Amino acid sequence: MTWQAARGALDPEAVRTALGEGGVVVIEGAGVDDDSFVAFLEALGPLAFTEGETPLEGQPKLNFVTNVGRMRPPRSVFHTDTSYVSAPPAFTALKAERIPDAGGETVFTNQFDAFDRLSPDLKLRLRGAQVLHKATGVPDPTETWHPLFRRHPVSGRTALFLSTPERCVDLELADGTRQAALIEALYAHSTDPAHEWRHRWSEGDIVIWDNRCTLHKADHSAVVGDRVLHRGMVAGEVPVAA
């Protein structure tokens, strides 16, 4: 599923191509500062920032994810980032700042694979379907319809494009029939533990993934120590149906 760059190598074009084929790229031991991290992401495209996130002091194009100072572990379920806007981000990247002594892996599923594993009958039934993505936990939630079967703009492959059922609130078939109950089953299919891949963080790692063909979550279940990652996102395009 993943493509691993040469240790510390930041090659935007090679990364872009690899993301379109496999969904996740790991750059071990990159060890770059925040400004260099931003420059790498900007070589992939204009940056995006999710409304409501707190900018990183000293580099406002980034934000951070951390368990520091929390009484309870952060909650994370499989999702794709900011899918409730008309043009969701293409890529999300995390740069390791502080790594816990144990736990804290980032877990992925490949949504090209999830589409391929659907039965032929279900693929036929769901062709042309749309899913209503809706923001949660905000006063004025944004919502947008996106195709369930999404064509990737680089590889041309088809991905099953959805997010957590909390943010996917309706499904409409091509004939206009509403089938919201299918979302839970499709999400369970997409997040089958037999088809997940885990990244175990090391100091200096950068992990970047393609939101158009992956789901991801953090595993906070057995973290020992501080976990601090700096995050940046690259803007995407309006999804196109496959």
C-alpha cells in the first residue's frame, strides 16, 4: 500500500505519483523544520487549512495534533479529512515532533482496494450514487454531496469515497432513491481490520497520504508518553464520479 521514499528525500513529483497509485508515502527520518515542511507541501499545490483548527505558533500554515495536556485520549475513527467542503483537500501530511514511548500509530485503509473488493452486483447498484458529507461539532455545519465512486485525477483508478458515518449522513442512488442505511455497511467494508496498514512513528518521519483514496485514524488506545505531530494539508479539486 505504501511507497517509501529514500531516507530523508523530499521529491514532490515522485511523491505525487506514488500517492495516486498507493495512497500513502512514508519519508523516514526527514528531520526537516516547519518552514522546509511547508515548502515541500507547497511544491505539491496550494495549502488548505480546516476552519476551526488552531494555527501553529511561528508557522500559521500548519496546525498540530497532540495528546499533551489532555485528561482523556483524543478520539479518532477512520475518516478522510474535511470531506464536507466542495473541494476537499487532496493531501494531508504529518511530521513527527515528539514520539511516545509506545503506541500512537497512524492507521490507513486503501479505498481503491475497498472499491475493488465490492461485489459486481453492488458495484452496479451503486454506480452513480452520491453521499452527503456534513461537518460535525460546528455551529453552522457545511454539507456537500460527493460521488461515492470517485475517479482519481492522477492514476484514473476508482476509489470508494466516504468518511465516518457521523459525517456521511445520506446516500442517494442514481435513480434518486435514498439508501442512507448502506453507509454503515460500506464503512465497515472499507475499514475491515484485515485490510488496514499501520505506520509506527520514528523520530523525524513525515507521512503523507492522499485523502481521495484513503481513510485514516490515529490509534490512541495504548499510548505511553507524549505524541506531538505537525500537520499540513494541500488543497484538492471537486470530486469527479467514476
